Amino acid sequence: SQELEQSPQSLIVQEGKNLTINCTSSKTLYGLYWYKQKYGEGLIFLMMLQKGGEEKSHEKITAKLDEKKQQSSLHITASQPSHAGIYLCGADFTGGGNKLTFGTGTQLKVEL
Amino acid sequence: KAGVTQTPRYLIKTRGQQVTLSCSPISGHRSVSWYQQTPGQGLQFLFEYFSETQRNKGNFPGRFSGRQFSNSRSEMNVSTLELGDSALYLCASSSSGAYNEQFFGPGTRLTVL
């Protein structure tokens, strides 16, 4: 979706390295969701950030929402092979209900 | 708690047929959303049901329809299948209104021949 741009499209990192994935919106964000997907499978919920700007962490993953820039970033510290997959950001542009607009995804590979 | 379940997991149909997919949300969740995922268009929102009422709708033709039952289970139907309907169909459930975590099921892989 052009309303939500995700970068980079793909990323290859060595195990133990840090990485950042960005998600930029052209519209006002009421909420921003991060998911991880293994190819052809369902989405695994990672984090949800609400309008107003937030930062959340879970294990080695930190997500931030910058309200001024309408941008979110997902940062993984000390990457592991288990982090490999497709990362998707999903935006709530309506502020009501659960209609999410998704980015095109970032494919992450972690090399040993 | 059991997660979101979708049946069937795989389905093969021919053009012109219709298909019904089922989604059982997490116990206690009242909102069910449906998404279509294809390599070309990515993940796109189809519709959302909350307490048996359609609350949000995406930009899909009328061939795509859905419903929700009193136990929150939901079905989506696609009539007059086209080759382009081949996709992974995902449903997600959440507990109530907006700003709640949405949990996705494993998806139904539909192939239209």
C-alpha cells in the first residue's frame, strides 16, 4: 500500500548484529501494529503502538512510534536465527474497529 | 486459551465455483476480521464483523461476503471464483473495539484452477 511504506524490502544480517525496520505512513496513524510471518503461514503478533507516540519492548525487540513523523521503527538487538521471517507493519487509519492497512513487508534472513 | 482456528487449511476449486471458509476466534473475542494475502497485492483487508454486524469493509467486489454467528464464529464466502482469487485468506480476532491486539489464524490457502 502506498499509504504505508516499509523499508527495507529485505535484509540479511549476521547472527548477533542489530537491525532496524522502518514503517512510514502518509496518513495520520491511530495505531500501528507489528507482526512477524513465516512464509505462507499466519501472522504472529509482536507489538501494538497507539497514537500519541509510544515505545515498547519485548525480549530483544523494541518498537517505537514517532507521531510527528508518522513513522514507526522495529529494532532487533543481537539477532538470532529465530528472528528470521517476514516483518509486517499494519496501520489503523480509521480509529475504530479493526481495519488494518499493511505495508509490503520486510524479509529478514539471519546468517550464522 | 486456544488460538484462532481456520478451516479448511487448504482448498482447491475451479473457476466459477463458490467457496466458504470458516474462522473460529479466540474464546471471548467478538471481533473477526478477514484479509486476503497475495504475492502481488500483499495483505488486504476484506471486512470485519463485530457482534454479528459488519463494522468495516474493504474494497473488494460483492462476490466476497461474510457473516458472523452468535458464538462469534465467522464465515466468508466467495462466489463465482476467478483465478485471481487464489490467495492465503487470513482471519484475525480481537476482544472488543479498537486498539486491541489482533491475533491471526494460520490461514486457508485457496487455489483456483
